[in-house]
Amino acid sequence: MLEVSDKAFIDRTPLFVEDNDPFAVRVPVKTVCSLPLENAIPIRTENIFDNLSFTKGKGDGYWLGPLRRSLQHISDADGKLLEAALMEQLAVKRTYPLDQKKFDRLQGTTVNRADGAVTVTVPDDETDVTSSKGKSDWESIRMQAAIAKLGEEMGFRIWLPKNDRSAVCANWKPQAGTLIDVLPLNYDNVTIATIEQIDVLWLKGRSIRRAFEVEHTTAIYSGILRMADLLALQPNMNILLHIVAPMLRQEKVFTEIRRPVFSMLEGKPLVEQCTFIAYEDLKEIMNLPHLSHLSDSIISEYEVVAVD
């Protein structure tokens, strides 16, 4: 917990990124409360989760929305609750056991590339549990339709794999000229065949702006492999890549894209080029007012990056 100790100032010294740091408006702060990891208060602690306005009554439901955007304001009541809990914990230092397996996974390990070290994950040999296939398939289709509709609202042309079009268009009625039949790209046949299978593409003119893979019933691999195949075939391709899946699958997605094999792609590793968007956050974006007047950069406020 930090307290602002003086006025804001401008400082362009690289701090958050190596060059041209855009976060130049900074404020001096002093530390009011700092806890070691073993004393950190879990969000699911009863007196916290059952009393914060954005978690109360949510149980296993989705509650992250109010915290996902940058500089998100929380209510004074929530702030006072958290402040009191932190200051009490600073005094008593309760210990909350860590799941060492999960912690080790978050820590990751590194492989060395010519341009520096990259954090990777070596996944456990585990079964990926999903909900019933039929229900999940339809949810995946609805998410494809939502992504397509969002892109249309923002003025993009849309590409969908031909095998998915009938089902997606039952949930989205594109305007004339929005859904394209042929990709206007000058790549070799293997690259084109790979791109054509990606779940949703947003295009401006003859270039792809964003590519989305929706993962629900699969073990996460198929969409990530398509993204990796694309980068392997065209390492200099400048496309923003996104995996869209339920929030509960975020950790699984990050475990997969941090695999060592994806860290060794020519150019940047996959972990630096592919982000995660939760179904729940996609729905929140769809409910924003005036979508047609928003830039697609709004996605950066909801996507999650797997880079440390």
C-alpha cells in the first residue's frame, strides 16, 4: 500500500519499457504497508471477499471486471476495508500457506535467446478438464460471433473459417461487404492455408490488424499451435494475436504459450506476441457505449500479457 507524497512530475527515463517509455507522468510515493508473500492476504479470505462491493455474493462467479482497466477507481468503502485489513495484517503477520506447485509454475524458468533470456514453463502431464462438449461448442461459436460483431462495429472487415461461417452467422448478421470470401494477402499457399483456419481475423485494407483464436473445448493447444505456425512461417508479420477463453483457463493458456518450443521462434517468442482475453471481459467490452466510435486499442485495457 503506497501513499502519494508529493505532486506529479514528468520523467521520461525508461522504467517500464526499455525505450520510449510512454508512462512518463509519475508521482513520488512512500510505502505504508509491504508484506512478504507468505503474509499476503488471499482475495478469498472471508472478511475480504464477502465484503468488497465487487466480490460480495459472487462465489465462483466472475468478479475481476472492475479491476481490469488501468487506473481503475474503487469505492472509498472498499479502499478503507482493504486498508484496515492490510494494516491489521502488518501487525499480526498471519501466515497463509502457498500452493508450492502453483508458485513454482508462476516463477517459471528461463531459456537463453540471442536477444536475451525468456521465461518458459514446462507443463505437467495433466488431463485438461472441460465442460460438456455440446454446450461448450455453442459457447465458442457465440464468442466467435461476438468478436466478429465487435470488429464490424469498429470498422474492420472480417474473415471467418469457411467451416464455421454457417454457425457463426446464425449468431451474427454481418452488413454487406463486412464478411470477406477471399483473403487479400500475398503469402505462399502454406501461410494462407494456416491463416484461413484462424477463428476470427480483423482486416483493414489488405492487412490483418488482429487475429483471434477461441479456445473452449480443446486442450488449448490447437489455437496456440496455429498462432505459432503463423509466426514460424512469417516471423516478421506484424499482427496482434489473442487467445480468447474463459477466465478459469487463463493459467492453462499461459502455461502453454510459455512452453520452451514457443520461446525459440525466430523474431520474438510467442509469449511476447500473443495475449489472453477472457470471455467475461469480451462481454464487458461488448457492453461499452458507442463501440463504433472506439478504437480497437480499447482491447489493450482488457487483454492480459503472459510476460513477467
